[in-house]
Amino acid sequence: MEFLLDYGLFLAKIVTVVVAIVALLVIVKSVGGRSGGAKGELEITNLTEQRKQMVAQLEHHLHDEAFIKARDKAEKKAEKEKTKLCEKAIKKASKDGELDSKREPHLFVLDFNGSIDAKEVASLREEVSAILAVAREGDEVLVRLESGGGMVHAYGLASSQLDRIKAAKLPLTIAVDKVAASGGYMMACIADKIVSAPFAIVGSIGVIAQLPNFHKLLKKNDIEFEQLTAGEYKRTLTMFGENTDKARDKFKQELEETHGLFKDFIREHRPDLDLDKVATGEHWFGTQAKELGLVDEIKASDDIVIEACKDKTVLAIHYVQKKKITDKLAGVAGEAADSVLLKLISRGQKPIV
């Protein structure tokens, strides 16, 4: 009798835990569903003000109190005079009906750290749209680009987003501090000016596709694989079936065609490049890339931002996509699994630039 009582209590505890877990999941899903309406929001950082604060903080440790007071007094006087001039300009512009064109020029800074499927283009398109909505004559755009390339169609779309900036006649500079290779260079060549750090990796104008084949392993274990298609070339190379020379030749032909389109794209935006020399799939360091004409100047992105802070308002624009609670609970493990699967399958089915 005592055994049955203990067993009943044990079952009651299990049921209580299960019910609590189910209730928690229901609540999480409900909250996540209600928050699904908001896509995301822009984060704007004033890099000009950020730099001023950093310099002021450092100077407090380098100079005595008398110097700091004299400097602050001079800055307040200069700011007051600047404010008076601005007020006069605003009044005149308002009277002449030209108010919108009188603001200080801006440098908009975007960061693109591209993955193999260039999923970051979702944020890039929002950032570009926001800039184009407010940009005026005298404004410029700097993109700090880092990417080793990826899927052709994905990086084609990312390049198209940058081309929207060019179409709006906004000067576009792309800075490569670490790497802009293959699909990354496809994006970079859109710019009016490409700036590279001395040892940044640039180039790799080529196309690659690779995949494992498990046909022999399946055959050894008497496992049959069936794949049905309609259309002779619906699928060429496969991971599980037996690949033929005809399929390989067709796939190689598709890679060559993609490489041709890639070279045509580069030629359109960098007409002075010797493509026979640089479109071999090789990559170069920044200083070598400048000699070949792949980049225009050797400089780090920090130098561009610091120089612009002298006469422009420099704003870093970052579009942050909001996630549901349920998406956050999916965790890093799910993203890692997706990444591995993407690299395993997509590299075999679609060319990579």
C-alpha cells in the first residue's frame, strides 16, 4: 500500500512538471506571436559626437585645468558664433524657400559583414532605403565591407542595393579592412572609390562549386537512391546518385557561364581592369591589389571616418531586425545546424562567387 502511495506521488510530480512546461511554451508562443508585427528599427550613432567626446576625455588626462577651461571657453564661443550663422542661414533659406538644402553635409556609414548566403542584405536594403529618403546634395555614403563571398544570386542582390546609392548620385566609397573577395568584390566594384587596408584580401574573381558524393558508400551498404526529374538538366551533379561525365560537363559549362557574367559585371564597373590578369580566381593583398587596379587607395576605414568628422556629421546607420521570443529560444545551436546544412548542400547545388 505504501508503495502505491509513493508511486502515485511520483506520477503527480511528473504530471505537474509536464503541465508547467507546456504552459510555459504556450505563453512564450503567445507573446512571440503578439510581437511579430514589428520588423525592426534603425540604430543611429553620431560618430562625430562620439569622436569629440573621446578626444575631450583624453585631453583631460593630458592637460592641466587652466588649459581645459581656456579650451572649453573657446569652443563655446565658436559654437555660439556657428549657431548665430546657422540661424541667419535658416531664416534666409526659409524666406527663399530653400530650407531643406541648407543643412550640414553628412557621411552615412554602413557596415556589411556578409555570410555565405548574404542574409545581411535584408538589413542593408532597409539602411539604403532610409538614407535615400533623407540624403541631400553634399552627402556621401561609406560602406565598411567584409565578405569572402557566397551565393551568386544573394550577392547579386546585395550589389543591386549598393547600385541604388549610385543611381541616386550619392558618392559611394567602400572600405575593405579585412576581406572583400569573390562576391565581396562584386559588391565593392560598385563604388566610386575602393579603399583597402594594406593586408586586406581582395579579388578572387572566380566561381566554385563543390559537394561530397556518397554513392559508393550507399552502394556498399546495399542502399538504393532514387531521384526523379523532368527535364534533362533539372539536376546535374548529385550527392547520393552516381555522377556521369555528361553531368559534370554540363555543370562545368554552367560555372563558366556564371564566371563570364561575373567578369562582365566587373568590366562594367571597373572598365580599366585587365580582366585576363585579375579574373583568374586568385586573390591579392591590398598593396598588390592597388597595383593591379582592383582598389584605388591604401587606407583604413578609420582614417576616412576621422577625416570626415572635420567638416561633416558622420552617422553610422544600422538596421536591427527584431526577433520573436520563440526565435530567440531557438538558440545558437539551431543557427549552427542551419549553417552547416547550408554549406553542405548549397555549395553543391548553386555556384559560389
